[in-house]
Amino acid sequence: MQILVVSDLHRRRSFFEKLLEKYPNISTVFFLGDGADDAAEVASFFPDKTVHIMSGNCDFFSKYPSSRYFTINGVKILATHGHTYGVKSSTEHIFSSAKREGVTLVLYGHTHIQKEEYRDGVYMICPGALDNYAEKPGYAIIDITEKGIVPNLLRL
């Protein structure tokens, strides 16, 4: 199964819409915050997709959680914006939380910088940002199969 992971729209809804159109066969999408209401509106145009929406530090008064656990194909996932874990400074807090909760895949945003890290059985993936402020807007496609996890960091 493939999942699409995006974060940090900051009002650049068209980028998100283009990605959902570009990958018609991917039905599970994670949006990791900062633009939650815009992401929800765009997602409403794609009823065939399941879009899991997290709120970020710029999603004031959001109805969406900032973090949530999921299980896909037996893989426990922590999806979060990341600001409550201090990911701009270090991934140590989010890593230790993942280990404590038995998480294999951490998806986080907030930093606007694409990053793939694997440590002690835990993948930690930041897809970058889809906004115009990013040097090149980024996202991730992650394959989750019985044989393992294969993350791919991509650019628009």
C-alpha cells in the first residue's frame, strides 16, 4: 500500500490539489498540519481518498488533533505536526515517544525541511512543505508492505 504524506500548505491549496490529482491510485493521505482547514476543503473534492488531517501550530482553534496514531498493514504510525515534540530542535523527543508506544513509522512536519531518518527500528519522515516559502515544495510517498517500509521524498 502506498500513502501520500504532505505538510505545511500555508494557504497554497493548489499544490495539494495537484498532488491528489497526480496520484489517483493512492487512496490514503496524511496531511500533517498548518493549513488544516484548506486541506479539508481540498480533500472534500476527492471523496475516493481517505485524508487524515492533523493540526499545526498555525491552525488556530482547529478541530483536528495535532497528533494521532494509526495502524496500516500492521505498521503502527504516529502522525503529527511535530511542534509539540520540538522537532525543529531535535527528533530525540519524538523518537523516544515512538519507541515507548511501539511506533514503527513517524510522520511529522513543521520544519519545512525534507528528512528521512531510520533509527533502532523507527522510520521518521518529514515530507517538507508544500508552500511557496519552501525552496522546492516537497512531499513523500511511502510504500508500506509486508516486507517493509520504503519512503520516497519527492519535490513538485
